[in-house]
Amino acid sequence: MEQTTSPIFDAIIWGGTALSLLGLLGLIYCIIRVSRAKRAQLDDEAMRAELKKVVPLNLGALFLSVIGLMMVIIGIFLA
């Protein structure tokens, strides 16, 4: 029995995959940025300032990853 999927579900799956990858790239960027700050051996106040800048980016990247994974699961479930 061969099942054919609708192009809309394929688009949801691939769109979710793209969002998840974009979120993963954002997480990698956050890791690199914090790693550079640690290697620079900043004082406590400068390190806190850098981490305050990175936290919103990190949360945004996590949000994109979660939404993307949810889109993939919904696309697979409905296909």
C-alpha cells in the first residue's frame, strides 16, 4: 500500500527542519560567543554584561528549535 503525502505536509516538515537548523546555528553561535568571553578572561562585571547580551539570543534560538521540531512532528503526524 503506497501512501502519498500532500505537498502542504511536505512543506511543513521541511519548513520545520529549516527552523530547527536555524535554531541550532543560533545555539552554536551563543556557545562560541560565551567561549570567546571566557577565553578573554574578562572581569566579573564585563562577563556578566556579555552573558546578559547572550541570554536573549540563546532563548530565541531555543524557541526556534522547539517550534521547528513541533512543525516536523505535526507534519509527520498529519501526513
